[in-house]
Amino acid sequence: MDKRSRNILIIFAVALLTIIIIEIARPKPINWKTSYTAADKIPFGSYILYEELKQLPNKQIAPVSKNPYDFLNDSVYATNSAYVFINSNLEFDKRSYEKLTKYISAGNSVFMAANYFGGAIKDSLNIQTEIDYQFTEENITPTFFSPSLQKDSLPKFKKRIYKSVFKSFDTINTKALGYYKNDSPEINQLNFISIAIGKGTLYLHTLPEAFSNYYLLKDTYNYGSTSLSFLNKNTYYWDEYLKDGRKIVDSPMRFVLNQVSLKWAYYILILGLLLFVISKGKREQRIIPIIKPLENTSILFTKTVGNLYFQHKDYSNIISKKIKYFLERTRSLYYLDTNQLDRAFIDKLAVKSNRSLEETTELITYINTLKSKSMHTESDLIELNKKIEKFIR
């Protein structure tokens, strides 16, 4: 890794680390989304209400993370109990609603707080609600019809409230429990009713925000607790299934990124791997380039020059050079004087080269013959080459 690449990686790592530190250190913006889950401490979660219900003397509260049909069909629920549903929107399928009505008819209670009740509830109970989907700009002041529950100072709800009211319902089995009190005393709008079903009661409330963390920490907390006091049961089943904030995990990575601690552990792991690549990715020693040895081009050069002479048919020159090469080899290999190619030279060369006297005599005689000639032919060159190759091989 060269110096420039290493510096770029270091700058990238420092920038990433800076971003992570800033993300950890900066204050988190307030999450105003609706959740209503028992674990959420955001403004519109229900952590405070759930914890307060757990503190009630001689009462039991059990969270339910199943569909209402599955819970009521598969579980053995306690008698004299209440099933609590709080969410911005409550939709039940036909089978779940039938199970809930059987549960209520057995003498239990169901409490539902939502801005909207859809599907089976509206159709079975002939209920119509009206919702203003713009956040209210004025305070709304819910209260109760019972004089004993009315307060001199009415609770005021405003921030992020959808105003929802009951416009019509079956008046035979329905009892009005609460309403929104406006500035004009003759205009009352129902927001809290109870419906008798068998031996039990179904409670419907259109202000779920009253049971959120935000309003239970304000001076409006008394309104929410009073609304739930209508239940007065020994066991409370807290719904955690029909919630806006219910965690739905589609993949392992989504679960990891939805958990703050796991998410930052994942980021730290990525950063650690990056730092490892930077620190250990470089080689301990620079790459040693492969240096090819110099090629011996003398033979190639000789062949090239020989081909050049041969193409020009300069046979005498080639013969002269081949004789000189042979005599030079003889001098360097056998340490013989090659100035006089006489009988004494022939005898010494035959002995030192371990060749027969006849073969040696034939070669030296042919060399002397060629040296005495002024003109040479191609056949002379070929014959000389054959004799020399035969002698030195």
C-alpha cells in the first residue's frame, strides 16, 4: 500500500469515527410517533401506565403478545378479568371479535381506547365515529357524566391530539360515560361509552392519548386513571399485539439495526475491521520485482551475421571465419600453436583431441587446401562445415 492510499484510508477512518461520535453524543430528537407499547418511553408510549397498573394492590397484569383470537382460544384466562386495548386504530377480524364477545359475556370486561374502531366493531355494534385528522389548535376538555367524577378544573388536551367522537350507536344497551365539554354548554360530544354484552361490559374510548406517557406526566393524569377505574377487575390483560409500535422483525439485520446497543456494536465492528485492514493490510516487505537474467545473444548474433554473409554468397569470408574459429578453439582448448599446420601439428592435435590420425589429417589437409584457394564455392563451405562438426562433436 503506497503512502497516498494509506493517508486516504486514515482520513476516511477518522471521518467515520467522528460521525459515529457525533451521532452518539448529540441529543436525540423527540419521537412523537404513536406507539402505546408497554416498553416505549416516548411521549406516546404506554410505559408509565403499564408500570402503574403493576403497582395496583391485589391486582395482576399480564402482557399479551398474541392475536386476541389466539390468546382467548388457546389460553386459560382468569375470571373477573379485563382485556385492555389502547392504540390509535383498533381493527379486529370477525373471529377475534367473536372471541372477545364470548369473553365479555362470561362476565369480563374489555376496554378499548382508539381514535378509530373499524371492521367488526362498527358493523356489530352499529357505531359511527367522526375524526378530525388535523391536529387540534384548541384545548379539548373531556369530562364524565357522573357528577361524582366531575372536577372543578377540567383536564386540557391539545398537543398532537386527533379529536374523535361517537356520532351514532345502539342506544338500547349503550351507556354514555363521558364527553368533550366545549365553550358552548349545549354542545356535548360523546367520547366514552359502555356497552353491555351478556354478563360483562365493553368500554369504548376515543381519546387514547389520555393514556400515553406525555399526558400521564401532566396534570391530566387523573382523567386517564379515572377512565380505567370503571373496570375494577382483579386481573388485567394488556394487549401488546395491536400496537402502532409493535416490533416486526423481517430479517436479522433489521432486528440488529432496530436495537440501539446492537446497532452501535455493529458499527464498531465495521470500524474495527476497517482499522485492521489499514494496519495489517500493508505488506511487511516491498514486492521484489523479478529481474530476468541477461540473455546470451552471442549465438544469435553469430547466426545473424552468418545468415547475412550467406545471403550475400560471400563464401570465402565465411570459410575464413570458420577456419579462424576452429583454430582459436584449438589454441584455447589444446594449447597448440596454429601458425604452422604441418605434420607435427597434425600428430599433436590427433593425440590431444583423441581423434584418429587419418581423420585429423583429412581435416587439416582440407583446411590448407581452402586457404590456398582464392575463390570458394558453396560446396566448399558445406564440406568444411561437415568436417569441422564431425571432428569436434
